[in-house]
Amino acid sequence: IVSQSKHKKKMITLEIIGNIGADATIKDINGQKYISFSVANTDTYTTNTGERKETTTWVSCLKKGESSISQYLKKGTQVFVRGSMSINMYDYKGQKTAGINVNVREIFLCSSSKKADPSTSDNNNNAPY
């Protein structure tokens, strides 16, 4: 999805539903606090020979600021994330690899992990953070 801001700059917006790979952490980047977490999305498909295969795409996510949502961003929690996307190239074991990154604008909790159950909080489960 390509959208335009009021300044007519183009940006790529990414929307992903997936499971958090590890508990979220708070990072300090140049004096600004960010919630950092990764989301995995697994796609299952069948090859022409009938073999069932899975591919998993990992997306690194940063959300500016500290928020009460971070306590619910635990490994295994299913989330919907929307934000602007960027791709970073890096070497991994001698191979060029692309990393997908999202500057998160919205997070919706879809399900909880066993570590934290947002349905027991006072927050609206369907509200973006």
C-alpha cells in the first residue's frame, strides 16, 4: 500500500499479522525511547509436486515512546502491526540478506501469550496503541 502524507512524500505502509518472537524490550536510540519487538508471519503452501512447505518472514518493529502495551508484547502473542516500512541490507554468514523493518504507528492485540493476558486489563483489547 502506498500512501501520501500531507507533505506529498511517498511512503510504503506495511500491515502484518503474526506472532511476537521474543518479549518486547525498551531501547534508547539517540535519547528517544522505543518499544522493540519482532513479528513472524508464516505462510504455508503446496508445491507443484504436492509437497507442503512453510516460509517464515521476520519483521523487526520499533514503536516510538514507552507505552503500557509493552507489558503485553510477549513471545507468542499474535498482533496486527501497521507502519512505515524500510529494508536494510546486511551480511549473514557471508550472504547478503535483507531485513524488513517497520516504524510502528498502530498495534492491535489479536491474542495473548500465556505470559500476559490483556483481556484482564482495563484497556480495550481492540484499541490501537
